Amino acid sequence: MAGIDFCLDGLKKCRRTLELKDHTAAERWKLLHASMVENPARAGCVSGREVVLVDDVFTSGATFLEAARACLEAGAKTVSVMALARAAKPADLVCSVAGMTRLAQIENRRR
């Protein structure tokens, strides 16, 4: 209705990961690292585009970080994130800040 392109399956998991619910933010990031790639069936869907990732709950940010990394590696111009709710404790955000620094490094390498 808004005239915005979307792709519900632009990313896919490329390896199995453990359930995240009983892990710290740092452990979640390690468990998810390099676990997502661009879906080959949707190759090119993020390349050169401004991407917005949407999730139901922001917990530690690890899933957003991994998805954003995969989008940037696939050629996304920018990646923004949006969640409907936040469940993270302030201490968990340390992982997110470190992860965002890593994403900035990926983006800078692409330029």
C-alpha cells in the first residue's frame, strides 16, 4: 500500500545455530556470526539499496547485527533496523555497540 519494495526471504541461514534464549549478548553474537547470507533465490535484491530490517523484538541486537552484516556483504547501500519491542537489558547493549563498530568497518572496506 505504501509503494515500498520488500523481500521477506532476502536472507537465509547458511548454518545451524543453537537456541539463543539462555545466552548472553556476547554469546549470541558469537553463535550467530557468519550464520546468514543473501538468499541465492533472491540474488541482487539488496544490492545498491537502502535496506530496513524489521523484527518483532530487539533483545541483544545479535540477530540484527548478523542480518545487517549479510546485507552489507551482499551490497546493500545502507542498513537500518526497526523492532516493535525491546527486551534488552542495558548491559546487553555493549555487544550491540561493539557489533555496530564491526558493521561500520565492513561498510568502510566496501568504499
